[in-house]
Amino acid sequence: MTEQTKKRIRKFVEDRDWSQFHSPANLAKSISIEANELLECFQWSDTDYNLQHVKEELADVLVYCQDMLDALNLNEDEIINMKMDMNEKKYPVDKAKGSNKKYTEL
């Protein structure tokens, strides 16, 4: 996400004085709710969906994720790379390539 987009999200929240409601627990709930609304786009078909609606719901998830990063003073690059390091160890290419098995089953 660009710095300009992050600033826009932060200004939106600040202008409405919504930080008071952005506890980590509330944001986690909101992320889950929006992720379920995204899932609803595919409820009856894996291939027949409204792309505009998908984009809107995905954007809601991403905005709440940015709000969570801000609330916890986290850097997305740091936490993503930390998790990727863990995933690369759990799912080595020689065992995981082409497989959908969980790391405990490889």
C-alpha cells in the first residue's frame, strides 16, 4: 500500500474521531466480518461473481488491516517478512511444491 493511501485512510479515521473505537479486538472483529462479506461474494459459485463487489469487500478488509497496523504500531513489511520466513521453513519447496497438504503432513 502506498504511503499516500495509508495517509488517506488515517485522515478518514481522524476526521471522524474513530480511533477511540479502534481497539485491536474491535479491529480484529471488523476484519473478520469484512472477510466474511468477501467470502459471501463466492457463496453460490466459484466462477460467477461480481468483481466490483469483490473489490469493495477486499478493500474493506485491507483498510481495517491498515487500521490494525496503526493501532498496534506495526510495520506491514516487517510482519509479512517475519511470517514468510516462518512459512518458508514450514513449507520447504522440495516437500511442498504442488501439494496442498498442511506442513504437519509433509
